[in-house]
Amino acid sequence: MLGLPGIPDVLDLGDAMILAGLPTAHLLVLEITPAGRAALHLPRLEVGQGLTTAIAMLVADELDAELTDVDVPLSDGRPELLFNQLTGGSNSVRSLYDPVRAAAAAARARLVTAAAHRWNVPASGLRTAGSAVLAPDGRRLGFGELAADAASVVVPAVPATPKPADQRRLVGRPTGRIDARDIVTGRAEYAGDLQIPGAAPTVVARPTTVNGTLKSLDASVARAMPGVLAVVQIPSGVAVLAETFDQALKARDALRTTWTPGPVADLSDADVRAKLRAAHAPFLLPPLLTPYLDGEFDFAFVNHAPMEVLTAVADVRPGRAELWFAAQSPIIAQQTIAAELGLPQSAVTVHVVRGGGSFGRRLFFDAALEAAQISKAAGRPVKLMWTRNDDMRHGRMRPASHHRIRATYGLGQVLTWEHRAATVRTDLSHGLGEALTGAGFNLSVAGISLAQAFFLLTEKNPYNVGIPTQLLAELPLQLHTGSWRSVYSGTVRVADEIMMDELARRMGQDEVAFRRARLRDAAGRALLDTVAKAGDWGRPMPAGQAQGVGYHEENGGRVAYLVELDATDRANPRVIKAVIAADVGQVINPRGLEAQLTGALSDGISVILLAGNHLDNGTFREGSYADFHYARQRNTPPTVEIHLMPPSGAPGGAGELGVPAASAAVANAYARATGTSPRSFPINF
Amino acid sequence: MPTHTFVLNGRSVTVDAPDDMPLLWVLRDKLGVTGPKYGCGVGVCRACTSHLDGQEFQPCTHSVKDCAGRTVTTIEGLADGDTLHPVQEAWIDCDVAQCGFCQPGQIMTAVALLRRTPDPTDADIDQIQNICRCGSYPRIREAIKRAASGGNP
Ligand code: FES
Ligand code: FES
């Protein structure tokens, strides 16, 4: 609990976001069509987390509909939802579990009531199954046939309460994605695949350094090139519109531009690291008579690099605008774009399109804002694409961070645990602050920044380690940053878990037993036991190979990873096996949860061993996956074993949960395999 | 503007395009064939992977001129009408996709691999260069093995 003035006592960020969304949580739209389909209009974004499938399962269970009869289209931006259309904080299932079931249960009650009227029988004798209402005498009415009548039922004649868990057919059963067929046939549409009439393929020439500005432009050659439709200037660069992306890209190359260096043009990685080291608050406890262990850790900038580059279609006309893009925060996007265009918010429509990955990137609508500016300036619809290079060089990053940890110990106990984190400031201006205010947070009374509130809500040490203190120091730099899957935990908790291993060894204890003896949560101890047993913890390994563990809990979920790593070739270490155990309370779709845990493993392998971004004189060095080394097939283990604990209680969040534990397990295995103490990540950078 | 004729997903198509236009943009912007995805434009992410005369290739680094007179198959041309290719079936059975954006390219790569190597080892699968930023790699491996064994895991 936080215990700060002006801050409600909530357990975590997810609770805060649910609190913020509560007043509008019931404004879900569930539509039964005359064709018998049930459509739950989802005020969230699908980016690969399998949310639409989980929601379809909840709807199908409560309605007694076939899963194949349920659609989950993504809602346009709906400003009346206030804080309840923000996809983030691993919060979607947690926040929608009750409202979706309530909406579906209410719809079912109305369908039953409509059938009862039609047949003139008591509603209490009717049942539902297979997308139909059934009478005891064998009569049957499909939901589609009842849709119109059901819509006019005001007071249902049967209770509209969700089913008890033991009457559900789907929730908790491994279920394939509802959009799998569309994906494997190439029919699934992302923003760049939409055929919006007249939308011109568009790219933007960008400065040579981050946040540089245009000094001079000669577009005469570019304008005369085949297929070029227009060249327009926007605050972030020079846009080229053409008939095809190839022509737009070639004309962009032909622009003659000079740029004024940006505000960080004299900064490189070494400078950032030095500034971070200088930003720390000092430790409270100087080591006097007690033994202590210190550790310092550096984490590099990391691009989100979602597979689908940022893409947005915009059609800005006098008096109105329409946009299509993968939006995690469509309401804030709509407000911001309306203000930018000088239009009332109601004149801007944001269509939310499925995204090709996000990892936090699509909390920001950078491409949509630019597309709106370009469409307005050029007077025609545009389809703006950031190239991979654009997003690597000018996109957002997980901020670089530095961590200083000091643990004191004595008589077999950990006495104190101080963690000082310094990070380049994380841009959180995507509606989170508004949501926290909506949830009753008064940050000015508490005297802390939004980032500090986020840090306090998310960073918890799960162990009994005396008195843990954690402080965040922020380094404001004019770079583009953003939340990266698991946010602060992706570095803070990883550093803590590495220190847990080192402290265990220092105190002569086994790394798993050391954690187990200190973990406060019994469910977490069960996970450690599970991976230790299933992964045969402590088994003899050949020289150059080792096991490593990591544990994390957040957002109502907990997880342990045990990996085996082969570091015989230090330049190419490989995780060869992973055993994962997770407990996230009520699981909706175990297949989906396993996918998230597996993806988090890839992230952990990448950020610890391989993937990061260098800042060189105000520009990021990496330009594509050729030098930003996100894991490929050869970097990931052929064997991944996942153990899910039996469902219990309410659903926890799972989308981000795995990253800190997986990262820590990889780092710990590398340390044990090599006998080194890795301090800077990624290790091979 | 020069015209180029090639077979695309079983039909002959003719397009007007500069010789050096990468096939990816001919497919996506001129022909409306959007299954092959842009992920880098320089041949390293493999999201655009399709087949040229039955072999895997990256349309982002092949000009339309080089494809003239040849046979191009994209993800849209893999199934036989409503009957999916066994690799597509394996992808559904193993529930491989997360965001799905890399998957057309992954599937086309897997189909080409299985043509060359009907019973691939883990080491063969490790050679696949396609990025999956969502990290669906273990399920990709499982699906390839499933397809190789005729649908039995
Ligand atoms: S787009 Fe990346 S390889 Fe073609
Ligand atoms: S499924 Fe998202 S990139 Fe592969």
C-alpha cells in the first residue's frame, strides 16, 4: 500500500486503472445481430495479446453461444468512456472480466425473456445452448430470431447474473485464437493494408539527430519525380506523398535538406551513463559494522520495434477528420489531434485497427498525429508509414537506466535492501496521468511526479529482506521514450533478482532456497518449487553451461522462470531450455497465457544478451533488425515447458508479467555459466 | 512506364511499373496484395517472404523486372480455395500467431523449408532468419515439425 497523502490505498497500477475506469465500465456494447452473431464491441486494442479471443470466450460462456458465433470488433475512440479505453498496464482482462460477463449475462436474460413472450411460457423453464433458447418441449429459437424482440425487453424475467465458474464451458480451457485463420491466410488487416480511397502512400524525411529541426529544403528534384503527389512540411520533418511507397521513398532520398542539430546532439551513451550515475540519491545506510554487498547495473536504451512499423491513415477535410490506426489510447489521440487541427473533438473519428505488436509503443500515436498534419497540409487522405529506420532512429525507447543496490546482512538474515534507480525520464503522457487523477490520485498533494507514482505503484520487492527502500531518480533528456513491456520492473526487478543470486552465493546458500525462504507469497513459493522440480534444479551441467532462475510478481500475477544456458561460446550464448511456472489467478485462456509467457522469454533473452540501441552524438546507431539484434529462432530454446497453476480468485494481468523474471533467469544463468558478474545489459552489445 | 508480366497466385498479371520498383510495393500498392508485410525493406526481417518459382524470396529486395515471366506466390496463393495448406493447418493447430504480422512470412519460409527438407532437424529450423517480435518461436518450431509429420505431432 502506498500510504501517501492524496493517494488512495490501492495494491497496484492495475487496481488504480480499474478504479479510474469503473464509472464507465458498464458502457459496453454487446449486439446480437439478426444473423445470430454476437458482437462485443471492445474498447481496447488487439496487438497480439489474444485479448479478442479471451473476451469472445467470456461472451460465449455467459450467452451460451458458440464461440464461432462471437465477434469482437475494436471500438472507435469513445470519449464518453473517459479512462476506460486505455490498453496498458496488463489491465484489459482484469478490468473487463466482470463488465463483459455482466453484459453477456444481461443479454442472455433478455433473449430468454423474449423467447418466453414469443412462446407464451414461463421464462424460468427455458434454457440456452448453442446460440439458441430451448423450451422443455424441444422448441428452439436461435438468438438471431430473437434479436429484435430482445432489444425491447426492459425488465428481464430471469436473473441477469453471470454464471458460477463450474457452469462455464470455455473459460479456463485451452482455446485457439479466433482470428487464427485470418492470420494464416493473410486476410488479417493492419492499418497499412486498409484500402482507404485516395490515401496516398507517405513517408517523412527526418532530422539527422533526434529532435533536430529543418534548416533548409529544396524539394524541386523530388517533386518532379514520377509518382510524386506532394511534398509538405510538418513540425517533425518533410512529408512526401506519392502513388506508391517506393516512389515516396525514392523522392524522399532526393530531397535536399539541411537540419539544425537537436537538443541532445552532443550526447552519447557514455554521457548518458555518467549523468545517470550522478542523478542518484545517496544510500541511507552507510555500511558500518554490518557486512554488505553492493551492485551496480546499466541497462541500454531499447527500441520497442514492433513488427508492424507505425502506420496511420488520415483523411482530414474541412470541418472533420477521420483516422485509422492501432491505438492504445484513442481518446487522448482524438483530443490531441482535434486540438492540433483546430476541430472540436466530436469532429474527429478514430477507428482502432489491430496492431502488429506494440510492447508499449502504441500508447503513443506519433504517426497518427503526423498523418493528420500531413493530410491537412496536402488536402488529401494519406497513408503514412514510418520506415523501420525511422522508428529505430526517431522512435521511442525503453529509457537507459542505472541501478545501485546495497544489501546488508548478518546472522543469516538480510537486514536492509536499498535500490536506487536512475532512468532517463519515461514519457508517460498518454492518458495515464488523467486516469490516475480520475482514480482519485492527487499527485500534487502527495508531492510526487506521475513517474514517481507509477514507480511506487509497480515496484515492489517480494522478499523479506529487512527494510527495502526503493527510489527513482529521473534524468530529463529530450529523447523519445516510452513504457516498454513491464516498464520499470524490466530493469528494477531484474537488477534485484541478480543481486538475490549474488547475495545467496555470498551467504553460502542455494539461490532457489535463498529466495524461497524469503518470498512472502505462498503462491510464489509454490512456483519456485515447481520450476526447481520440473527443471531439475541443481543437476550437474557440462562446463560452460548453467541454470538460472528469476521470479516476479505484479498486477495480480506471479511467475518463475528457470532457464538453462550454454555460454561455451561467449559471443553467442544460447538459452537451450526453459521451464516456466505461472499463477495469475483465474486464467481465461491457458493457450493465450502460455503465448505471453513464451514471448516474454524472447524479450528476456533479447534485452539481456543481444538487443539494445546505442546513442551516438544525438542519433541512435541501429537502423533495423540487422543491427538491433532481437532474438531469432537460433537464439531461443528448442524446449519450453510451461506449468500453469490451477485457477483461483480473480484474473491477474499477464501480458508483461514474464519479462522481468525471464530476463533475470537469463542473466543469472549467464553469470553462473561463466563465473562472471554481468553488470551491463545487453551483455553482447 | 514499362510493363511487366508474371504469374501471381495462379493468374497472369501485367503491371506498369518502373523496372527497379521492388516487387513488395508492386504487390502492395499496385495490386492490392497485402499479405506480404513490410518490416524493414532491406531483406533482414523476412516479414515479406513469398515464393519465386517455388523458392522463398524477399519481395522487398527483388525488383519487378527480375520477376517478369516468373511465378510469384504470396500467402494469399498458398491455400487451395478454402482448403488450407498443411502448414497453415499446422499453424492453426499449434495456435502459433500472436500479433500475426510476421506470420505470412513465417509460413512461406516454413513451406519452402519443408520442400527442400521434408523432415527438418532443430538445427535446420534454427537457420530460419524470420523475426517474430512477439517471440512465437517455440510454436513455429512445433508447427513445422507437426506439418513435417503429416499433421501428427
Ligand atoms: S520487409 Fe523485411 S525482409 Fe522484406
Ligand atoms: S506474431 Fe507478432 S511478430 Fe510474430
